[in-house]
Amino acid sequence: DAGVTQSPTHLIKTRGQQVTLRCSPKSGHDTVSWYQQALGQGPQFIFQYYEEEERQRGNFPDRFSGHQFPNYSSELNVNALLLGDSALYLCASSLGVGNQPQHFGDGTRLSIL
Amino acid sequence: QQPVQSPQAVILREGEDAVINCSSSKALYSVHWYRQKHGEAPVFLMILLKGGEQKGHDKISASFNEKKQQSSLYLTASQLSYSGTYFCGTEPPQAAGNKLTFGGGTRVLVKP
């Protein structure tokens, strides 16, 4: 039973560039949420996708966008990268949009130079 | 607004007990607890949906007091494997589900 997989593991970009992060949910899960985790902090909710639509969004600018595909996998896109975007980006999957246990991937470590 | 967790860090000897608190300034519908070991993904522990309800996960249990807008996580007879950072994630009544606001975390170190 495959868990949540994220790619790439690490990524280095420069300011102003654009980045795409990918997530495959746990088998049987249909909902994907994205979080940003700065060093030493708790995860911050970016947005949630269900049925290929953005269902909920946290307090993040429009530079952060996403997509969910028919196979439930998801992408997180960040445009015009800033130094402050350096963080661990976590993907979590669950079954449905209600209060369900979320299964997290190991994350993508994004460093902005 | 981010829930406040206390203490920020705790060091235990194997077999000792500890309590981690999570307090919110806003009304809560649910509280989720996760544990994250260094360099790993957060792992789900439990969800509390009703006021005063206690849930358990091995020798880890939790309570949720709606009126006080707080939850407590109890580590009983701690094991070495309990080391990690514990996060509470909260959700207000009007949220649609799983839009969690996480606290800053409590670092737990269990020593032999």
C-alpha cells in the first residue's frame, strides 16, 4: 500500500523563478492538501483540492496555485519566487473533505537563493 | 489565528508522563494531533470532535474541552519512540473540514 509520494525531494531555485511540486496521494484517497512548513514551525495550510477543484484556501498569495488531476494526484505551482518561500512543502491526502486523518508525504525541501 | 502550545519543549525519562496543551482564542470544532520526527513526515495520532471526548492511541490519549477552547495530549509511561515534535491542528466551526491551523509544536525528548 503506497503512501503519499512527493517529488522532487529537494529543489534549489533563484528569486523570480517558478517551481512545480508534485504529489501522489495514498491509495484510495481523493483529497489533497498542501502545507508550507518553515524551519522550527508548524505546517501552514496553503490549499485543498477535491474533485479537481480548489475547495479551501489558506492565507497565501495568488502566486501559489495548484491543480488536481483525474487520478487524484496534485501539483503545487509557485510563481515569482521570493527568499521567504524557502521551506518544506508537505502534501497530505485524506478520504473526502470532512474531518479525516491526513497522511503526509516526506515533503519537498525548496531553497531559494 | 495560530493555537498556542505549551510547553515548547519537554525532556522525559523513559516511563515518565507528560502533558502537552493546545489553546485557541477562537471557538473550535475539532482538534487534530500529529507527531513529527526529525526529517520525517508528520504522522496522524488522533482527532477529537466532541467537547470532553477522550481518544487514545497506544498509551497516548487526549481530551478536548470546547468551553475552554483547549485540548491536552497525555503521554503516559513514555517510550523512546515517543520522541519528536507534537503539533495540534485546530479547525473552527465554520470550516469545511481539514483546513487546519497548526500550533508551533512541542518538542519531546525521551531519554533512557
